Amino acid sequence: MPIPPNPEQYIHEFKLQGLNGRLLRIPGPKSSKREVLFIYGHHSSLERWWGITDLMAKRINVLMPDLPGFGGMDSLYKIGKSASFDNLADWLAELVEKTYQKQKVTIIGMSLGFALVTRMLQRHPQLTKNVDKLVSLFGFASSNDFKLPRHSNLFKGALAKLFSQPVAADIFRYLFLNRFVLHAAYGKTKNAKEKFKGLTLEQTKENMEFEVKLWQANDVRTHMQTAVEFLNFDNTHTKIDLPVYHIAVHNDRYFNNIRVEKHFRQIFSDYYLLAELKSSTHAPTIVRTADEAASLIPKELLETLG
């Protein structure tokens, strides 16, 4: 088996709004003119989605930043701001403005990433002129898109709100996110069982190790505050003068695809379903290679990117 390229050679340090972070930039073929900004989802890092960017870079130029509080990026709390969708969207808008200026860019938002991109375009509508294509990869538009029952949302929201507070977040970090507890407990959760389904014992161990690193790298307050916002936000009140190209997961565990489409049609000037993936999970723990990414990035999307 060939050794996949090392993502570290494409990761660069950068600073924005006084926050230190990282971004991954992979140049595509010399003939490629398209620039793609890939915004990942919740509980993430550059390394988690390396395979997706590696696959797309075979055709186009790709940029993926760590978001504040995720992966290797300082959290917004460091500069006295909360990790609200509004603040994350404003940070993202500044990234787009400074990186692309008047240049056209295709933006692909994955799950939470698409909710933030939507909020960014609603709060900074002047940026729509920079976007030549807007793609939702398992994206959603409102807390009403979740399949979870209301009582479950209320309970999870209350816990997330509690642990988004400074002292409680520290307690959560040191009591529940140490290696011993994560190894003992995380694999038994419904979320982990979904992600690890069908993996060999060796693959499960590798993915568990990556989950430990991911949980420990992500800022607890940011993780919890964004979870609170998940369960309360609504992007459907402000129109965006762009069509959206959507990739859904058939029978997605988290989202009601009919409601997602309805809400996207409310927000965007048009709606196109590029593909509905027959996946057993909303998203895997990690996508290490371009070959692994092929099950998440349909040919329909690659063809539209050129």
C-alpha cells in the first residue's frame, strides 16, 4: 500500500483577530483556477479531514482552516468573546475578506461548518459576490432540522450550557477527558458505536486513539457553547442571494432531510441536491486518505468543481 502524503507539510501557522492557529493549504494542478475554502464541522481538526482535502486537491486549490477553539486554534474566549455562531461567523468573514479579497472562491461547509458559513453570509452579505459556488456537505439550517426528541434536546442543552462555563469546563476537561476515562467510556457511547461500526479491531484502536487526541485538543467551552447553539439557532429568517448545492446522507442519524431541504429553499435563491449518500454514519472519526474520502465526496461534487 502506498504511503499517503504527510499533511504536516501543507499546514501553516497564521494569526487572525489576535488568535494563533493553523490552516492547511494544498495547491491543485497548475491548470486549476478554482479556489475552494473547506470549513469543517463540530469536534474537528485539520488532521481529521485531511483525506477530503487531499482528494479535492487533485482537481482544485484547497484551503482549510482550524476554527477558533477547534484543532490547533486558540478559542475566542482568549480575546474575551464567546464561541457563539455570530462571533464564529464574524471571524470566518474576516478570514474570507483577508484571504481572497476580490477573488472568487467556492465554499464547502460541512455540518456545523455550513451553518457558520450561512450565518457569515447573512451577517456579511457583501461576501456573496466573492462566492462562485456554495456547497453544503451534510449541512443544516435550524435546530428544528434535528431528529432528536425535544426532551433529549432540553437535557443535552442544559448539560452543554453548564459545561460551557469556565469552572465547569475545567472540571469536565480534567475529570472526563483524561485518557483513562475516554478509553473506558467513550467506546461505549452510541456515537462511538456508530463511528466504529464495521472497523477491524486494529482500526478501532487507531480511531479510539485519534478520538482521545481530538477530545483533548478541542476547547471544552467552545465545544459546549456551539452545542448549545446547535439546539437553539435558526438561520431561516434571512435570505441569501446564492443557490446552494447540497449533499445529504440517506436516513441521516441526526437530521431530517425533508426539513433541511425546506429550510434551504427558504434561505437560498435555489436548491440543488447533488447526491444522497448511502452511508452508515453521519461522519467517520477520521478520513486519512483520498481513497477513504471517496465515500464522502461524491463524483457529482468533484465534477461541478472541475
